[in-house]
Amino acid sequence: RENARSVRQTVYMDDVPDQGVPVLDLAQGVKVLGEPVNVQVFWDGYGDFTLQLQTSGSRRFQYEAYSEIRSPDPEQLRHSPFDFQFMEARDYSLLTYQELLPTTRQLAREITAPYDSIYDKVAALEAYLGSEVFSYSLQVPALPAQNGIDAFINEIRRGHCELFASALALMTRSLGIPARVVSGYRGGQ
């Protein structure tokens, strides 16, 4: 497809969930790795690109998935409407819920004020969190029990990937743009 690229994922799962295993959109194929014993992989019946796994014994599983990922160009993304009417109200509420302090919400509004499109607003927040004001570190001081992400954004300004991802998602949500953090992937060698 136009504006698409092929991606190969190698996925290691210590405990395969009953509801399926993940692959990216438009999966082209899957290859089970290692010594699969009594493992059967098949596409689900709903067409949402989830793989189902039938196995006996260990639920540990390794596989490669080959997918085609479409990458719209920024100009296409800038024309996305700022309208989320297509979402169920419950889902929209869930994906825009946040408890950031008023000062942090104001910061998000100030950073994004010059931009009209969702794409440019999120890109501005991403650029801010990636600026020299912040630094990546696995040695993070203890965050306060209350308003930890606010402290990360406004005071501490150093941390690991989950703090950056959470900060971006919550600042985005504070603008009424649905967002979520996906986690649980383990890095490879």
C-alpha cells in the first residue's frame, strides 16, 4: 500500500493471555520460534488482527510477526478533524480522564496554543518533553504519592520511558485528545 512499510516483530511472551497474542495492523504472516510443542496459532474470527493460540503445557511463546504498517504523512494527519463523535462517550471519557494539576494543564495549553491541528499539538508536547529541559535516566528520585507526573513535568524533569509516556498521554488528555500508554513489552538483546 502507499505510504506503508514492512515491519518484523520478534515477540517473547512468558505467559500468553487467553484472549490472544498481539501483532501489528495488517499482519502478513507469523512464524513460531523455538521448539513449539503442541502449539497452534490462528487468526481470530473477528478480523482485528489478533492471533489466537491453542497450546497444552507451558504458556511461554516466541514468535515473529510480519506486518505492513501504513505511515500517513504529517500533512494528511494535520487534516484530521478535532472531532471524536465516532467514539462511544464512555471510551472518550476514559481516554481523556486525567488528574493533572491546573498549572500542568495550563502548561500544556501554552505549549500547544500556536497550533490548530491535533497532530501539531501532540508533536509540540512531544518536542517539549524531548527538549534539553528533560533528561532520560533510570535513576529517578522518588516521586510524590500525589501528583507524581506533575512533579516529573514541572520539577524533577528526568526519568525513564514510562514517565515520559505517561506525561505525554496525560498532557494530551488534558487538551481533550484521547490518549493511552501501551506497556508490557520487554526489550530484546
